[in-house]
Amino acid sequence: MTTRPAFEDLVREAEEAPVDGWDFSWFEGRATEERPPWGYARRMAERLAHARAALDVQTGGGEVLASAPLLPPLTVATEGWPPNVARATALLHPRGAVVVASPEDVPLPFADAAFDLVTSRHPVRTYWQEIARVLRPGGTYLSQQVGPASAFEVVEYFLGPQPEEVRTARDPGLARDEAEAAGLEVVGLQEARLRMEFHDIGAVVHFLRKVIWMVPGFTVERYEPRLRSLHELIESEGPFVAHSTRFLIEARKPDA
């Protein structure tokens, strides 16, 4: 009979795993998440193949941008977290792309109308006026974003019921309104609700260490009683199920 790993072993392994970048291969066999139907990386690659100057905002470790077979002659990425800046630099510099260390909450350090394509996967926040400023007339912004109440089964397990204004934040309709207020034309908006499964408590711990805004200030010590209860629930009833939400938005800057 196979002995299942103990709570302490699963948690220790999750705490020792690196969390820099947006490589989620550690979850293989331990957690799953449905992918959105639109194929963001493929769409981004198609746009990049026809662009002359492109900017990827909040690039993380640069993994998604680096997956594109062809990059424009001028390709720039921004990132604010130092470990990710180093990771993205190592990954993208050999491809001829420049990585700029820039906090996500300050103006983009580029001239007006510098890029004909701006992309961003899961930005913490979209500064629409800045996106519109750095886009050339006729240029495009393509972004996959986290939608409202994403993975809130996890969030509310640890933090309890969340206020309605928190649950409804990051609404795709609000993104459309903000894009249009910045002078952009929204030419595409799609939404998806996607099933997530956590097969062991280590996957939950690693997720909360990696996606730090889900349960702010998360540590194993602080939430050990809840983690132990969830471990027992998974052991007795099977995977812990949650649902992520995503939306894809494409906006165009009108021709001059």
C-alpha cells in the first residue's frame, strides 16, 4: 500500500520551490487549470510577427513573450519585481529584446507614439492613459487579464466572505469603459470562467506564495490551522475546486 505524503512534507516542498517568473511547471500532476479558449500566446505571436516596434508591459519572467517565434526589430519589455527582471533579461536578451526595470505604478518610460503594438498578460493594473500615449495611431493593445472574483473559493477559504465591491472588481465592462475614456476603440472583448483543481496542500501553498495578491501576507505559520483543515479535506474528498476568471481585450488607437 502506498503511503501518502504527510502534511509537513508537502508544505516543506512547496515552501522550498522557487516562485520567480511565470513558469507554472511545478504544478504538473498537482494542480490543473482550464485554459481560455482564445489562445493568448498564439494571438500575441501573430501580432508580434507583423509589428515593427512592440512593448510587453509587466512581462513577469518574460516566458510568454519569449514563446513567440518571431519578435519585431524593436522589442521592449517592462517589469518591476527584481527577481523577474533578472529572469526576463536572461531569457529575452538573446532574442534581441530589451528589458527595462520599471515599477508598474509609474508612467511608462517611453516617448509618445513609440510602439505599434503593446501587449500584457495578467497586468496588476492597466494604466489606459499610458497605453494610449505610447501607442502609435493605428496601433493595438492586446491583453489577457484576470477577471472578477477569480479563484475566490481559495481566497474566501482563508479570508472569509469578501465585500461585493471586491468580488466585482476587475470587471471587463469597466476595462472597456476605461479604454474608451483614454481614447481607444475596443475591437474585441471575450470572457471565460475556468475550472481549477488543487490535488494536494502543497499546490495550494505554492499558488499562494506565487500569486501573492490572493491572500496578502500569506505564510504557512499564519494560516497553518486552515491549511491543515484543507489538507484533511483534500485527503478525504478529493481535489479542492476553484474557478478562475479571465478576459481578453483588444483595443486600437484611432488613426491620426
